[in-house]
Amino acid sequence: MARTHPAVRADLEEVFRTAYPRVVAVAARVLGDRHEAEDVAQEVFLTFGRSAVPAGEAIGWLCVAAAHTALNHLRSGRRRARREEDVRPETVSPDVADAVVTNDERRRVRQALRRLPRKQAVALVLRHSGLSYAEVAAALDLSPGSVGTTVRRAESALRKELNHASPE
């Protein structure tokens, strides 16, 4: 029996070439791991390739999808065990100790980020990934004037989460 495949967009290659670095950057901002971010980008572009998203909205859609997918990866917890195994040094030197502290701080930020409301977390990630207020507004269907407020609230909520979270 022949298997039919959904049609792939004619503009996929052009959009991929244009948007791939930004999509990976958004996912890497959330995940802190370029290889994981590339996996997320692959997922996002596979979904986009079968979508009917207008070409003019592709960048915003892809960036939001990357942020959502990366947050889902964080929330799933699959990476935690692997990451903790990578951080356990046999002997501790000053450089390794610094790396462990940095990794622990990043882990705490990512844990706090996943506890934020989804729209705030995505707005924060997109803005800190280099998207302009106008691009964040278009991607999240917000008014450009409310982006700054949303990002400030997200930053405040993130600080609260970090201050209230007990180190593990």
C-alpha cells in the first residue's frame, strides 16, 4: 500500500535558510545547549514545512514555536538526569568548581523560567533572543505597547521565582 506524505511548502528552503540561525538561537536561549536547540529547530521546521502559515508570518511563527518547543523540552525533565551526570566531577579544581556553579545557576534560571506563565516566558525568551518589540508583538499577537510591560512582568516574576526557589 502506497503511503502518502503531506505536501511540503514550496518556500521551505528559502525560509529555512533565512530563519534557521534565529530559530536555533531562540531555542538555545531556553535550553542552553546548541545541540538540543538544533534538535528543536528541526522539529519546528518539520512542523512548519507542513503548515499553511503565511510566508510573511514565518519568522515570528517559527520563533514562537521554537520557544514553546524548547520550554516543553525543559518541562519534560528528560534532560535533567543527563545534565546532572555531566556535572558530577571526580576531582574539583577551581575551573571545574566555577563551571559547576555556572551550570547550577543556569539550571535554576531554567527551572524558574518553566514555572512562569507561558506567554510571559515566551515573551521574555523572544525579547532576550534579539527580537524587536514589534517582532515580539507580531509573534505573540500583542500590541507593540504591551510588549515592554509583558517583558518587565516576566522579568519580575522570574526574579521572584529565583528568590523563592530553594537551591537543590
